[in-house]
Amino acid sequence: MIKLDLRRALPFLDPAESGRFRAEAAAAHRTLLDRIGEGSDALGWRDLLRSPDPTLLEEIDATAREIRERADVLLCIGIGGSYLGAKAVIQALTPSFTPPAGVPEVLFAGHHLGGDYLRNLLAYLDGKSVYVNVISKSGTTLEPALAFRIVRDWMNSRFGDTDERIIVTTDPERGVLNEMHRRHGYRKFVIPESVGGRFSVLTPVGLLPIRAAGIDAAALVRGAADGCRALEAEEDNPAITYAAVRNELLGAGYPVELLAAFDPRLGGLQEWWQQLFGESEGKQHKGLYPSIARYTTDLHSLGQYVQEGQRILIETILLIGEDDAGFAVPALDDDVDGLNYLAGRTLHAVNRAAYEGTAEAHADGGVPTLAVEIPRLSAEELGACLYFFEHAVAVSGYMLGINPFDQPGVEAYKRNMFRLLRRQGR
């Protein structure tokens, strides 16, 4: 179960206001569960966890097994929710530098328009056995669509018949990728219509790459499903409390939330969180601005601002409770660096002390500081964490009086970009 530590946020809260915000959060929670709020037709991310489909998991497992047996690299093409969830889980649960034996390297493309990145990527892939999973509901989002066009051309030149090497994950019926599926026979997985991109990590969007990377996708879903059931209760519900506290602090003049983590394995999870909260809450000039920092690294760059800059931040720190990975500090005879006092302690313990010291300093400096603790870094616990944040952002969005499940502002840059590109093409 996800733990929420408010010790260093409570001094910034008004007890009278806290009761009101807690009541509003409980009402928003009920709005979510009763499906009576805006966007209630986009709650498939909850429905899938309440009734997991074992047949789908078996199909994903079989396809992932083929990829592991035949591919050196699985290239996932997508942007936003089409890649951030898979990246988050894979980064958290696989070794940092090389995949385990018998597991393909999972790489990503189509999440920006950098031509040099794509050129270098294809050069790196040359001579390797490659499978491609392109992920998009419409198939027309420019970044992944351009990347897929270029990669598809490269695949055809290297492998000839690539139909079995390309897998599309897309809308049930509509869109360009469905046309390609019909024309070329590409295998297809479906993104449920009732699931938006930023909530799609526990659908084939995320589960196929995650399983191909050798991670137990069924355990990830099981942990999320357990979290879904646990967070249906109103009492002792950390997702409701998190939503209430961040909205109270927003009302008290703290418009920015900094999600920090002390373990680099959580960097992808931070990026996923940033999209989840940014797209869900940033509407009608409302919501906290979601920012991220990687500690202790960023304490040597952003730390000065957090400690003494404008008092606009709340800080939420992601923690791992138990961790048997990493080194114990060795004792050295010369002790020239003076670190023998740490001998025998694990780097996890040292990192935990860094967290305690940082959180204490920032709170003393006027920054409301919360902590979200994952008991241990496993597929089940990570699944519960993913659901925790999904539930919390839905509650928080309803507290703000907006639809947490649409993203009308995302289309503005696309309209302008396509207008300019068409004009330049004349």
C-alpha cells in the first residue's frame, strides 16, 4: 500500500480549511466512483482493473515471448502516454545499462522531431534483429507518424517482408494504423476507446513493451487492481488525502508542485506523472504546475532555489521503502577520504538520510514537503503506485471543477504547426 507522509506539510495547513478541502476531495472521490462527473465515459482505466482480461494478458505474453526470442531490439514509436508509461516501468524494473540475458533492448522513437536522434538510432540498429511497435490512436500525430514512415522504409530495406515484425497498437476501428493493419497484415492490439493516452499504461500500450522487456506484466496489473480496490474506500485513503492537501496548498498560494525522487530508477515515473497531472489539471487557468527534480543530483543545481527562492513550491518526494540493491560502503585502511564512519551502511541508507536532511531543510525554509513511499520496487508495488496517482489526479481534477480526462489545449500547437507546414509546402 502506498504511504503518504504529511509531517512536513501539516505546519502549512489551516485545520479549518483542511476539513473543507477533505470534504471536497471525498465528494470528488464519490463523483469518480459513481461515474457522474465530466468525462465519465473515459473511465476505462478503472474498468479494466476491476475486471482484468486474462485472454488479453495471454495474447500479450505470447507476442512478447516471440519478440524476446527473435529480436535484439524492440523499437516503440509513440509520444506522450503512448510511451511514457512503458518507459517508466521498464526504467524502474530493469538494469540501468544492459537488459537481462534473453531480453531485447527496448528503445523509443517518435516522441520528438529530432532528425539527428533518428539518424543515429537507425545507425545503431543496423545489423540487429528489430521489431517495431507503433502506438497511436489516430495514427496521424505528426511526431510518431513521421518516425514510423522513416522507420518503416528502413525496415523494408533491411528485412524485406516486415509484416510480422511490425505491431500496431491503435483504436479499435478508426485511424491510419487500422488501414495499414488491413493492408499489410500487421498484428494489432487495441487501445480501448474509453482510455485516454495518459491513463493507458495498463493497456496493451504499456503492457506489450513491458512484457517484452521481461517484466511480469500480470503482476503489474494485479498490483494496480489491488490498489484500485483499496482506494475505493473513503477512510484512510491516501489518494483522497493527497488530492485534498495539494488543492489546499494551491489555494494558499503555492501554484507549483515539484515531484522529486532520490533514486534514478524513478526518473521515468516522474516524467509519466508530469504528463498525467499536466494534461489532466491544466485547464481553464487552473491546477498546479507539475515539475520534476532528480535528487541528489539536482540539489546541486535547483537546491538553492528550492531552499531560498520564491515561496511558490510544494515538494512531493517519491521514496522506495525497502531496497536490497546497491553497495554497502567498504571500510578502507587508509580512510584518506574520511568516510569510514559510513562503512557497512548501504547506499540506500545513505540516500534515505539525504532525503530526511533535505526534507527537513526545505520545510524549515518554507516549502510544504510531502512524501509518497512505494514499499519496495516490484511490479506489484509499482502497479499500485501508478493507480494511486491516476486515482488522485481524477479526484483533484473534479475538485478543480474541470474534466480531468480531456486535453483540448494540446490541439492548439498542432493546428498552427500543420498550418505552417502546409503553407511552406506550397
